[in-house]
Amino acid sequence: MIEDIRNAVVYVIDDQEHNVTLLERILARAGFANVFSSMDPLRIPAMLEEREPDLVLLDMHMPGMDGLQAMRLFRERAGSDEYLPIMMLTADVTPEVKQQGLKAGVNDFLTKPFDRWEVVLRIDNLLKTRQLHMQLQQHKNNLEEKVRERTEELQRSRLEILQLLGRASEYRDDMTGRHTMRVGALAGLIAARLGLSEEEARTIRMAAPLHDIGKIGIPDDILLKPGRYEPHEFERMKTHTLIGADIVQESSFELLKLAGTIARSHHEKWDGTGYPDGLRGEDIPLAARIVALADYYDALTHERPYKRAWTQEETVEEIKRQRGLHFDPAVVDAFLQAYEAGALNALSNETL
């Protein structure tokens, strides 16, 4: 940012020594302290490595590299988003030359011989325009940063809401409220091992904690009953899948729609013997197939009032037995890859 245009870095590139000397004198008298000159346009790349210019005074006709060729170097260096004013120095004021320069991106022309006041006024105007452009660019960058921060904050808020909703449903039969978080973490890991994109795996991880939100609608005498359910009690318990889907699936928020799909179908089985719809194989939504295994693993490996916790090894062997029956074989294979790579242990240190 140019706080004072008199502190701007000005390049003077002209192969005629008297032109360079005259412009240096005019600029010095006007108070410009950072003027860098060269009579050899081939030195421009080296000059650019030392400092970036705010304004370039560039001769049109020079040996080795003409003004238009030199200007392309400056434009390529500055990039399309930066306004770098270039003033072409020329004694050739024909319309053809001006048209050629303007097409190439020249911002202004300074006709030889130079008039001191014209030089200073034209330079001031170009630098004020650059200063304004840089202020606008900074303002744009600040706005983009604020939008990014607000987007991240909104994303964190959405995730936190989903996590809290999931924990609210679990507190009725899991006083730690951590089951939902563990299921989400493992579901995301399995999704990634299946080859889903990072965004898809993250979405499943975020939606999975709501898989049992429908338990809110199940009476305590059924939900908290120790031991086996009577047939009519189990039928009532199974309705938590439909209740959960009803709660979130009508949302316009895509993540909640996915959560509703998972809530409804995470008790379906690959062989078609699950509930509530008796779906079979790939008719079961993939996210629900993933969460089904993650939920099963976590339920077995953690103690509940009506059961002991299984060891990790016991649970993995049972999941292997259920490959192609309860679980999608591809999902089981992805889970086993994660297990054999030690990824479950690493995940356990965080959430499981």
C-alpha cells in the first residue's frame, strides 16, 4: 500500500542518457525519493528481483527490447489482479503508435521533449489511481477473509448443532453421550477407506451422529429395559428409525437430509433381513451401510447396563462373520483395512 505517493517506487527505462537524467531531476524536485533507472531494458528482470515498481516510465523505441516487449515483462510479473501503471515515453505521437500502445495496455503517454509540470501531474494521477486500486483490493481481501471466517464459523456451528442433537438422543441410554461421536468418527474413516472424496467422507462423519435421534420418541420402559425385548417391545423399538427420519429428513439442509436417510436405514441388513423397509444389498443407501457397521462396532466394544463390552478382537471376528449377511462386503473390507493399518487405534486416542 502506498501511504504517500511521493514514496512510490518509480522505474525509468530509456536508452537515452539525457532523457533519464532529465526525468530523474524532475522527479527529485517533485519529492520522489525512490526512482530507479536503467538505459538497458535487458536489466528489467534483475531490477524486478530487487523491488516491485509502483509506476513505470518506459521508452517505446530501445535496442535489444522495445517498449512493448518490456511492458509484457511488467504485466506478467504484476498479474491480472494488480494495477501497475505504465507510461510510455515517445517522440512518435502518430495515432498508429498510440493505438498500438493502448492495445498493449499502456496507461498513458508522455511526449518528448518533456514538460516538467505535465510529467509530474500525469505521474501523480497514475499513482493516485494505483493507490485507490490498492485500497479497493485490500478492502476486497478483507471482505473475503471475513466471509471465509464467517463461513468456517457457520460450518463449526452446524457441526456443533448436529453433535449436540446426536448427544441429546444418546443421553437417554448412554450417559457419556460419546457413542454418537465415536460412530461419526469411525463412519468417516470407513468412508475414506472406501475411496469416497474427502468432502463426502466429512459429510458422512457429520451426519452419522444423528443416526439414533429417533430414540427421543421411544418410552423409557422400552429404551432402558435390561435384557431382551418382548416381540411387541422390539417392534416399538424399531420405530426409532422412522421417528428419526421424520425429525430431520424434511430439512432443506442437505446434511440433515443425509442424516435422515442414515437414521431410517442404518438397521437395514445386506441380506434383506433388517428394518424398517427390508432393503437388500445396494438398495440400502451407502451412508447407512457405513454407519450400520460403525454403530455395530461401537455398540459391541462398549459396556451397557445389559451387556459387557466385547474386546476389539472379538468384535472384529464377529464383523468378519457378518460380511455379506449383516454388512456390505465392501464396507467390511474397508473397515478391516483400517483395522489392520492400526487406524482404529489412532482414532481411539481421539474419540473412540
